[in-house]
Amino acid sequence: MSSIVTAVVSLGGLGLVFGAGLAVASRAFAVEVDPKVEKVRAALPGANCGACGFPGCDGFATAVASGKAPVNGCPVGGEASATKIAEVMGVAAGSADKKVARVICQGTKCNASEKFEYTGIQDCKAASLVLGGSKSCSYGCLGLGTCVNACKFDAIEIIDGIASINPEKCTSCGKCIEVCPKSVIDMVPYDQKVFVECNSNEFGKDVKVKCTIGCIGCQICVKACPFGAMEFENNLAKINYEKCTNCMICAEKCPTKAIWADFESRKKAEIDEDKCIGCTICKKQCPVDAIEGEVKQKHKVQEDKCIGCGACAQKCPKNAITLK
Amino acid sequence: MEFITILVSAILVNNFVLSRFLGICPFLGVSKRVETAFGMGAAVTFVMTISSIITYFVQKLILERYDLEYLQTIAFILVIAALVQFVEMFVKKASPTLYQALGVYLPLITTNCAVLGLAILNIQMELSLMKTIIHAVGAAVGFTLAIVLFAGIRERLALADVPESLQGFPIALITAGLMSIAFLGFTGLV
């Protein structure tokens, strides 16, 4: 019994002595920290996800305070924290183009066929080790939820056998992209409305056998795109998001519906007749001939033809065209 | 004469890094530049020397007197941890650049096995206080010597034409192995 007491007392005593020594030393060697760092740190979400490229939120805060990182460098905090940090630093925030992660596969249970029944560990990485997963298509989403577990923001759920990412919750931290064994998650602009939702690099015939909604490489979309935004490589259509105007023609023309578009949010051009001078510039720009009217006449948009690409609005010298 | 023997033995023959393979972590981690390597060596030297003295007294006055030898590891770790904290505060105040350069490796001296290894070896070798200090200084100088030499080689390696598959850490590890073999040549010196 007494040995326990001596052990506790002596070790505890040692600890006390060292602790007191350190307390004195910390007073003597106190270093003043830049108060900006603490304020910036307070404006950050504190997830320590590392998406900014710095080791944790503390690292980012130090970098911002010393001017080495942009105030809007935190993709998780987004605009809200960028404005707060900008206030602390006394600069304008400037909004970075928001991006979100998106699963580029529509191979749900009814669309994509299975080559065998998988009953192993319910994890995409484990499943992909067995003949590349149970889906016949070796490029598709396996839907076992490895990304769901990796997402710290609860933005991913499995719907009908494939992962689906909620763009409102997604913070573009990139954790899901890292863990996905199929690389079927892509980073896309937040306000993009059209996506090629197929990841398969196989030839059209093979794709058709395995999935009813895959890209078969017919290149109809490439020809249909009025803006040259559709690229084609490795048997797969790919949208150049910088050129795309979300006109959704490609999605209309796609024979397999592999191109998904948010048709509900499609806009229509509208010409303000008071401002229009009848210059016909818009008429020449329109890729679908939806604008009528001769020179010096007020132009009119045929609503059923308009695809809402905005090409006319961009070129109108009088800013008479709005997209609604 | 005995002091010189202990000193030479600790620096060259039984070099902590290259013969005893203790403290490999900072040896590989902080050896990219000679300057920071030297700073690391200086910090380790300080911690090693002071911790050896304190652990000597802790062992003789507390542990042995009350038959608490079984608490040696935890008591020594306590001493080392407190000392490293102190060194960290001091370095942060005295040289912010060195503090930045050492980064995470400074608090990691706490878990540097060379420091704890030295403290335990001192007790095992049954050295007197004077010899303990000499041994500690020798070990620390040996550590500094090894890490500074290694950093010097790595600085030149950075400019050398290294085969692609060996660039970076692989060639560093090979270099460390060759250095260790070279230090083997000191065997039999004392």
C-alpha cells in the first residue's frame, strides 16, 4: 500500500514541479501572436479538412494573415467566411467560382445490368477488387457508399443504387473524389445545368449492352452544340464548362439520354421593345433561328424555339435582351 | 583519460544515429538543409544534456531511494516532455525562423528515442554524474555531427543527377545506410 503512495506522491510531485516551472517559463518567454490570425481562425468553419491546401484551419489562418493565401481560399466556408475574413483583412472578398462534386453516372439498378451478385464487404473499394465490382460496366458508380462515409458534410446519399450529391450541402472539399475507386465523381461548376452523366470509355456497342443510359459515342451532341463546347475523347462526350451556355440542345438530341439537363430551369430570351433598334445582330447570333423581324423592325423571340443560351443577350448593343 | 574514451565512444564508435539507430525520425525529417539540421542538433544537444542531469538525480534521489525503478520510463518521459516544452518556448521567443524551420520536429523531440535511450543507457552503464554529462554531450555531438553531415550530403544530392526512381527519400535512405557503414569503420577505436 505504502509503495503506491510513494509512487503517486513522487511522480505527482515531479509533475507539479515541472508544471510550475513551465508556467513561469511561459510567462517569461511569451510571444505575441498576430491578433489577425485569431480573428481569421474564428471566421473559418473549423473542419480541418485541408481542402484549401494548408495543414488545417490554423495553417490557413496564418497564411491569410501573412498575405500568402487569398481571403476566399476556404472552399468549405464559401462566401460567408470569405466576407468575414475580408473584413478582418480589410480587402474586398471577390467571389471564387463555386464548384461542387457530382457523380457522373446514371447507372441505377434499372438502367445498368449486374454481372454477378456481390455479397462481400459493403464498401466500394472492397467490391471493386472483385472483378472490378458487380456492375457489368466497369466505369460506373457501385453505390456501396464509400463516398457517403467519407463526406463530412452529409451531402451524399445513395439513391436507387448510385450515389447522389446534394449541391447545396457540397463544399467541394474533394474527399469523395479521393476515396472513389471508380473515379466517377467530378468537380463541376455550381451553376452548370447540363452534364454528360456517363463515365464509360468503352465503345458504343459494349456500353449499350451494359447500360441503357450510357454514352454510346455517337457524337450527335458534338455536332449539335452551337458553341463548340462539346468535346469527344476516349469514346465519351465531355462538356467544356467554360464554353457551355446551358442551352441544353445536347441533352435534347442525345439518343440515350446520357446527357442530363435541368430543363425546368431553362430560360427564355425576352426583347425589350422600347430598347430594340432593329439591328438584327441578335438574329444573326441565334443558333436556332428563334428571333424574327427585319432590319429597323422590332425583333421578337419565338418562345417555342428559344433554348435560352443567351448568345443574343451577350451581343445586343442596347442591352435590350434579358433571360427569364 | 576515461572521459575522452567515453566522449569518443559516444560521438564516433557508438554514434546514436548511425550505430545505435536511435533518433532516425528527425535524422531523416530535418536534414534537408545544413542550417536547420544544425538548429535541430543544438536543440537536441540542449535537451539531451539537461535531461541526462535531471534524470540522473531523479533516478538516484527518488526512484532508487523509494524502490520505484519500475517507474523509470514514465518518470524520464515526464522530464523530457517538460524540457522540450521549455525549449520550444525558448526557440519560439529567441528565433522564430528556426522555430518555423524545425516545425513539427521540435515538439517531436519529446518522442525522440535518442533522448530517452540516452537517459536509460546512462543508468544501465552505471555512470557517475560527471561521466553522465560527458556521455550526454558526446551522444548529442554525435547526433549533431551525423545530422549535419547527412544534411550536407543531401544538399548536394538535390543538385545531383539521381535516377528517377531513386529521387527524394529512396536516395536519402541509401545515403544514410552508406554513412552508417562508414561509421562502422570506427569500431575498435576505443
